[in-house]
Amino acid sequence: MSSTEKSLPLNWKKPDELLRLQRLKQKKKQLAARVSYNKNNNDTKTNIETDKAALLEAKIVQKRKNPFSKSAENAKKYKTDIRDDSEDSLLTGVNALTTTEKEAVIRETSTLRPPPAKLVLQPFDPKTFSQLLHKSTSAQTTTDDDDIDLDNQKITKHLPMDWSLKTRVRFFCRSELPSIQLKTSQLASGLTSFVRCINTQTEGKGLDISPATRFNQATYYWQHPHIPWMTLFPRNSRENTGIALGEKERNALSDDWNYSFKGLFQLLRARQCAYFYLCANTFTVLFRAAGVGGRAEMHAFMSPTTRGLRQSLRQEGIDFLMPLKNDKTYSQSSPNSKDNSQVDTHTNKKDNSYNADSEEEEEEEWLESLEVDVKEIRKIQTAHQRKLKVQEMSEDFSDNSLVLIEGAECQGFFSFLLNAKSTIGTIGRLAGVPPTLLAPVAFPKATMQHLNTRSNKVRYDGVDYYSIEVKGVILPSFLPYTCHLLGETKETFSATLASSVNTLAFSKATQKLLQNPKEPCSSNEQNVGDEAASQVFGQENLSDCGLGTCVIESMCQTGQQSIALLERICYDKEYGYAWS
């Protein structure tokens, strides 16, 4: 027994030595597999790699296979004379992988991506600009672009007015644009000119009149209410989270808003304010003074609306038009819409209700004469009313649901907004917060706000282009003033714009009303020859509204190309404005 005990330790091996022997055995088997593989594939590879290269390749094989690589189930496998043991089970995939499979894995893990598209900026050319607007994708060929008729290109000497709120504007020019890094005198003059509504070119005695000062003057606007930790335009901003107002705060905001709204409406009636916006949670209202947009009386647009909201206006006795309403839908839902296809059913309410009642009585008498049961008659009437209701609700929350309130009806509409419970939301992110009032001139309890500006320099094809990007609540008066300012010193420039989707209907409705001047509206029954006199009269009445002369002219113009939805603008002193 003693002799066997002494002999046992001689056959034992330490763990480190055992691991060393296993590694050596694996390397020998790998080398033997590589030699056998090279013998069977003399056509594809004739030179034997060095030991270092073989070891490196074995390490690559041992790595986890790319799960996104092509399937190797059908790949050709080669057998070797070496049998797999339980010790080296990790090497079972060595013989299954071929050189082509390794290359496929490497190719598919490539991170190469196509280069980003370049910003193409070119000098103004009517034909080139026309081609740019008609291109749907960058992959289209230019063979058909040469046949574009330049007569169809919208080129005007004046810039059309766009009544939709903009959220971003970016100007491009070859020469240097007005600086946004202001000196002390420029900042002070810009603030003074904006607050006092001073035209620096005619009245600005002692004030800085440089382009940078005048551009800075255009970047201000007035807003109420202003809560620094809330985003009140757009009203559905995701930043308004986790905020709850108590009853005391809600009452204080409501009282301030009522006073502010009353003062702003009085400024509009007195033509001391040309326009202002009321942005609620579910709708937006644009109030415009008399003379703006070719309308002889004060008026208001409201969009979007619902059947319930329009029904509330009818109950308050407020007459309104729906200029964008689908004629087909209206003709199906209104019995007497042959001559008044643009007017809502509340227009001529008494006549329509009388005719509708008489027709219902005639239908009942006719059905009774056929000995139809009373219950069946009620079912028929209910089904008919339900069908009319569905047709009337088909365009809710769309641009076609816009309503126009004009003249004396605006006073009733103002009282409706002041007292309606639907004006201030009770649920949601802005529960208890009154609608946002936006105006280009000061009004009671308003806060002066500033647009965010940033200047850049772009180099393309060896040419430097200067740009200014403006973000924020961009009112309609900003663009005519800024384009007029740049047109005084620049030969060419261009601009791209982003609009607020909820306000696009205002420009559409104004454009349609100007195209159909003989609509059934008491304020627009004028001859075509009186349009020029009406435009001049409107400009004179708005001379004290605090806006520049070029802005007032744009707001009061009534030509064919006076209103448009602007997305791109290109200016040249010789041709004028090309836009889309």
C-alpha cells in the first residue's frame, strides 16, 4: 500500500500544466486541420499561411457569428481525419466555415453609408426656379423640365400676403445679411422703434436706422398670457407636462385675460390694431380690422370648428358664413342651397326654418295619405335627420369647417368667446390656462416677446452664402417688412418657411373670398372698378395701426395674386418675387 501511495503523485498533473497541454493539443489540431484543408483546396489557395496568420484566422473563427449574415446551411462542408473530442467542442465550426463565408460576414458588417445630400443654392433664374418647384424627387430626369412654360410660373412685383402663422423662416443671400450681433445703440433703437411704433426711415430722428436695427425691430411681438415655464404656442406642446394650477391661479389668469381681450378688441374696432390671433386648445381665431383683405368691415375667421360649436353660435344668434365648405356636402344637407352654397344653414334662418317645417308637414301628410303607420313615419324622419347630421359632421376639424363672422356679428362673437366655457379648457396639459393672444402692437397686460435668430455661413461650389434662421411665433406682418428691408440693399435673396398647420385655412378662405367678390355678403357688394378706391381707403384708415406702410399695403391689396400660402420665396430686383 505504501508503494502505491508513493507512485500516485508521480502521475498527477497540476492544473496549469493540464491547461497548457490542452492548448498545445488544440493548436496542433488546428494546424492539422488547416494543412488538410489546404491539401483539398489547391485550386482556391495554394500557398500555406504562416503559423501566425493561422492562429489569427482561428481567433476570428472562434468569434460569435454575425446573426444578420446570410445563412450557411447550404454551404459546402469539408471533412477532416481528426475526430472531435469533448475537450475541444469549441472547434466544431472550424471545418464548416469556408473562405467565402468569412468574406460574406465581413462584407455585411460594413458601416459604409451614402454621403448626405448637399444643399443646392443657386442665383435667381426664373427658368431654374420654375424647374426647382416642378421637381417632385431628386431622381427625376431633367429632360421634361426644359419644356416648362414660364408663363405658368408665379412671378409678381409684390409679395403675396400669407395669413397663416409661421414657425420658422430661413433667409439665404450671397451678400452679407443684417447682423444679429447688435451694438448697444442698435439694440436700444430697435426696442424703442418697436415699442413706440416708429418708422425709423421717416420719424426716427436720433435713432439708429441701420439694417441690423430695423431687422431687430421686426423680431418682436406681444403676447398674453405669458407663463415662463409653459409653452403657450403651440398649445399642444409636449413640454407642458406635470403642471397643475389651483383655483386661485385659474381665477387670476381668467380675470387678467378678460381685461386684456377686451382692450385688444377695442383697439381693433378703432383700427389701432390691424389684426390679432386668439389661440385656444381646440381652435384658432383671427380677428382683422376693416379694410384688411378686401373686407369693408371688421371680421373674424375661426378654424377648425365642429357641429356642436356651430350649433352654439346659432343658439346665440350669431350669423356666419362657411366659405370653404364643400358645395356637394352642403347641397345634400341643406334644402335651399341652390343660390347660397357658401352660406351655412343659419343664414336666412327664418326663411329656411319656415321652408323646412312646411316641407316636413307636406311629407307627413303625403305619408299619412298612403296610410303609413305613425311609428314608421317617425323612423323615417329620425333616419333622415341622422343622415343630415352625419353629412354636416363630415368636415369637422378640417380647413373646410372654417367660419367667417363679419360686421355687427363680431360684437356678439366677442361676447361669446368672453363668456363661453369652451374657450378655456378644463382638462389636458393647459387646463385652466386662457387662450393665447398674439398681436403686432401693444395691448393691456401684454408681454413683449422676441423671436430666436441665428446666423450661419454656407459654402457651396466655392461660393459663400449667408443665412439667417428665425424661430418662434412669426406673425404675418414679419415677412412683408423683412422682404422689403432686404430688397432695398440686396439684388437677390431667397427664403424658406414653415407654417402652423392649424392656421392654413385663414389664407385659403381669404383667397377664395377675393376670387368670388359677389358672394352673398353685405360687406362686399362692390363693383370691380371700386376695388382700387376701397384699397386706398383701407390703407388710410389703418395708417395709425402701428405697422409700416409696406405691411399695410400688403394687407389691403386685393389683386389676383394678393394672397397665397408661401413655402418658398425667391427675389430678384429685375423680376420681382417668385414663390410657391
